[in-house]
Amino acid sequence: MKKFLTAALIVTLAGSSAGVASFAADQPERGYISVNTSANTEVSPDVVEISISVKTEDSKSMIKATTQNKEISDKVYAALKSMINSANGDYVKTADYNAAPIYTYNSNGKRNFDKYEVSNNIIVHTKNIDKTGNIIDKAISLGATDVNDLVFSISNYEAQCNDLLEIAAKKAKTRADLIAKSSSSYITGIKSMNLSCSTNENNRVQYRLYAKNMSVADSSAGAAPEAAATPIQGGIIKIYANLNASYFVK
């Protein structure tokens, strides 16, 4: 998931109320220096969104497919809600629900009815990313059929971006001062600033699990030790701040 924050700052001399275009027309041309600077940091994600689906089907009855889906989904919703902390901003929500007949086509292009399919897509948003594997395992054990996506993020992205932009702005001013000094000039004001923040895309995990195709060989008689949770790692999110600045010089 890539985030962007953009801003623009245009500063002109006091007394110019007609905007940048008329200022340029009414005043003599002024020299300026343009510099590009950047700053970045790496942080560990503290939020994860997990996309889970419950799919059911029946070759004869839409009602049967819908009823079966409801029974499984109710169990999944109840279990997932018990594993998150709503007081901390966690939530479970329905992302999409679809019930429709499925058709196949033969070599002559003729459409043939195949089955009725019902899909309930669920999003789990939680700051307890250490439980990601447990959440996935629990949903699958209750009948969820797909884990479609994992997206890791950070809750204080705006604050991180602002800190980086401040660093980039200080670097830009220092660099512009050095350039001006080397040219026997000095900075007299800001002409323009263009700012942006973004993240890398390494926080998105393409995770695919089709539970209905999983082997059930391990369910044979005899107690087996409880398996560890599915290992999920959030990794590192890199945040970038970029600044393009122009300063008037004299």
C-alpha cells in the first residue's frame, strides 16, 4: 500500500496581491536557486489488514449455498471479533458479499449452468500484528476458504512524514545558502516549495491460501500436538520525503 502526502507553498514579496503571474509581469526578473533534497526512515509496521473470504457453493440451490455461507461466516465473525481489541481501534468489517449463479461455456459458445456460488469477503484491521498468524489459522479452521491479502502499515504515518519534511527543508535551506555564498550572493526569500511523502510497497504481502484444497490427512485418529501459528512477518516500511525548493537570491 503506497501512501502519498503532497503540499505546495508559494511565497511572494509583501505588497504583491495579484498572484504569481502578475507579480512576474509587474516586477523585474529576480534570480533564484533551485535545490532538491530528500530524507527517509525505516519503521516497523504496527497495523495489519487481513482479507479473508468464505465461499460456498451448491449445484442445485442458491438458498442452500447462502445458508451454508451464513453458518460459516457467523462463526468466523464471532471468533475474529474475540481476537481483536476494538478499544484500540481494531475492527472487523464486510468488504464485499456476492451471491450469483456460475456458468461455463462449451466450444460452441453455448452457456451452461454450473453452480450457485456465495462469497463473503471480510477485512480484519488490527494493531496486534503479532496475532496475524493466529487470526488466519482460526478463520481457516472455522471454514474460511481464502486469505486474499495482507497489508501492513503504520498508524503515525502523518507524523513520520512531517518529521522527514522538516529534515528535508533544513537540508534544502543549508544547500541553497552554500550555493548562494559560493556565487557571492545571499538568500532573500522563498520562491516556491513542492513537498511529497511516500512509502515503499514492501508492506503488501500477496498471501494466497485455499483452505478447501488443503489435505485432511493430518486429521487421522490420535491426538497431535498443537501446531504453531502460521508465521507472518511484517518486515520494515520505508518512508520517503522529497522536497523541491526555489529561493530568491540577491
